[in-house]
Amino acid sequence: MCRAGVPLHTMRIAVNTRFLLSGKLEGLGWYTHEIMRRMVLGHPEDEFVFFFDRPFDPQFVYAHNVTPVVAPPPARHPVLWYLWFEWALPVLLRRHEPDVFFSPDGYCSLSTRVPTLMTLHDIIPLHHPEQVPWAPRVYYRHFLPRYVRRADHIVTVSEHVRSDVVRTCGADPKDISVVYNGIRAHFRPLPAPEQQAVRDRFSAGKPYFLYTGAIHPRKNVDTLIRAFDAYKQAAPGDAQLLLAGRFAWQTGPVKAAYESALHQQDIHFLGYVPDEVLPGLYAAALALVNLSGDEGFGLPLAEAMACGTPVIASDIPAFREVGGEACVWVDHRNTAAVANALQQMAQQPALRAYCTQTGLARAPRFSWDAAAEALYALIKTA
């Protein structure tokens, strides 16, 4: 094929697309979707082979240059991870003979010689094994360092993760590139009347603080509940706390904090929130509050900034890299400090305005278009 009379080199790119699940896209699924949709449509001269681990939705076959392949077994347990990556995928890679294999979810195959590019979002399971169920913990400890050594090139989503991989796994810095995540276009500010409609729907018309994300130990949602309760004790008012996300694992401390909260009636678990609802929840909030103790990036912070939402966040390296001067930083272990930050954000319009303006100015640096092109350039050199 050619464009404007210039011959193009056609590549065949195989991709692990096991997290492209209709109606169930979460972090890794959204990452795969946003990157691969742009890459496929932007490079019609190339062939893409998508490897699914179960029947797929045709919406994820983005154009005619995609060949979808179903490769059982469904890889959602460590034993099945091993069978999929070390048995099923190598067979299919030999059959389809791609120039390169791209794995966007931090796993790759040790049993193929196909040049491999892997995105590694974090190596948190190596640092906090106690927060991971037993079987995945054993798998991560054994395979993660081997994946790092096997991949021909690694992409990390922040400088923090890049440094962590070098320090923890002994990787060569020249074999790792940083490509930030992006923000989807529907994350944007809302006019005041639309914000009020969101509050009417979710918080009985009252102002609210928002948490988004899965609920498990690393996220420190129990600390947030206790801090909100302390804030309400010190500054009585009608503010609510909305927790938008599914319960994951080891949620006992969160449930205990909720059960003992004096202002339980002002705390609401929304469960999994559909993607089309999430931007409105951000835009109408007093602030997003995220007290995670360790992260590889900080997509909720970036999304909130794009919606004009102030952010209160734990002072950890990846969050600092995303939020810069736009956020109010707190010690996620200090309940009193978090409660004080909630009070400041609720009572100081000037602080909210500063965080909003600074966040809106910072958000454009996180672009899926730029991320897809940067990854494509790395795939070409792999």
C-alpha cells in the first residue's frame, strides 16, 4: 500500500486483547481500547491480530485490518494465566507469524521468540504481597521479574514506575520508555445546572466528596471514611461522601469503618458506575479524594482535573507526577490531616478555584492520541 505515492512498510502486529470485555471495561481494558482503537485506525497499512481469551464483541474489531482470534482458556486465574501465555499464545504466534507482539497488561509470554513490547503499569504486587490473594501473589513473584527480563522493550506509565522497575528488577533503563496514560474526551467540566442535576440524582442535591476506583486495602478507603466522619464532627453540614467502585478483596476494614461511622447516613456506596455517568460525578463534586498508598499512575486524578474538579490526594510519587501543583497533598496515614483537607476544601472557595484552574491547565498533557503514536513508534523499533 502507499500514501501520497510513498511506499509504506506493512507490519503485522499481534496484540493481547484479553481485557476488551463488552460492558466490563476497567483500567486495563480502557487502556487497551484507547490505544489500539487509535493505532488501528491511524495505521490502515498495517495488519493487527487481536488475541482474545473468550468470545469477543465485534465493536472491538475496529477496522478491516484487524483479525480477531479467540484463544481459550479464559485467563482469569493464575493456572489459566500460565496456560494462556505459555501454551495457547505461543502456538498462535507461530501460526500468524507477526513482526511484533504487544501486550498492554503487564504480562507476556516466555515461550515465544517473537519480539515483544510490554506495558507495565506497576509492580505493586512485589511491594505489597500481603494485599494480594495467595495464588496471584505466588504467580507475580515468580513471573513478573521474568517478564521484565523477557520483554524486548518495556513501556511504563510514569517515571516513578520506570525507576521502580530498574531498582527492583534490575532492568536496564535504556530498555524502558515512559508513555503517560491519556484522558478520554468526555471527561470535561459541566455547566452549573447539569452539576446540580447530578447532585439531585446521587446525593439528594447536597454537595459531596467523591472517591472512584476499586475498594481494596491499598486504596485506604477505610481511612477516608474515618476522616470524613471526623470532618463532619468538626464542621457539621450537609456534605456527603460518595464511594464509586466495586468491592474487590480484603474489604473488612472498609465495612468496619462504615459500620462505626457516626455519620453513616451521609456515606453512600454506589458500586460500579457506568462509564457514561463517571464524568458527571467528577464534575459535580466538591473534590475527588484518593488516599491510595501506592500507584503506578493516577488516572482518577487526571480525569478529575479534566472535569475541573479539585483533588485531595495522598502524597505519593506517581500522584505527584500526575497532579503537580494542582492538588492538595496529604499523608494518607494521617486521618486528622485528611479531615482538615476536607474542611479546607469545603470552606475555601478560593482554594477550590485555584485547584480547578491549575488542574484544567495541566490535564491536556495526558493525551491518548499522543500515547498511541508513541507506542506505535516503539512497536516499529521492537
